[in-house]
Amino acid sequence: MNSTVRVLAFVLAMPVLLAQAGLNGRWAGQTPNGQAIVMDLTVKGESLAVTMTVGKEQAAIENGKVAGTTFTFTATMGGGSEAFTGEVSGDEIKMWMDDRGPAAAITLKRATPARE
């Protein structure tokens, strides 16, 4: 019985673990005003490390967290701080500023790694 419960827990956790691992890597897109946005994401457990560049400016990131296919973080750029939420689905991320909501989401695509 105990092994059955462990196997069931593992099977139920797999989609969440795969989604979290699926966030790792470089993502690219455009802001609504046409600026390039590039994000490098690294998941460690429920923590998310983010490097975000918008145009030529890099944002300071804090409080990166992952829960299943959803992630959150706070970015400071240009003297202001904004909270962000995003959802990953395959090779696509929908991300938005919390004060604007999902209707104002931008789409980021998994970027192909640079060839050396």
C-alpha cells in the first residue's frame, strides 16, 4: 500500500516538475511598444532566478517563485518596481504586469541557444 501511494504521488507530481524544468533557459519576445525583451530563467525547487533585459536596460529581479506552470517575480527598472506573473506552456510563456492583468500579457518564445 505504501509503495502504491508513493508511485501515485510521483505520477501526480511529474507534470509540475516537468513544467518547472521547462522554464529553464532563454526566452525572447517584444513588449507592447516594440522593445525587445530577453529573459534567462533558472528554476531551483520553487525558487526562480531571472535575468531580464528590456531594450538595452537590465532589470534587477527579486522574489522569483515557481508554482507548477506559473511563476512570479518583481522587477526594478527605470526607478520603478513592478510585479510580474507568467505561465509556461511548452515553448511559450505568457507574462504580464500584475497591475495590468492577463489581458495585457506578452508572449515570449524559447530562444535558440547561440551556436559556438
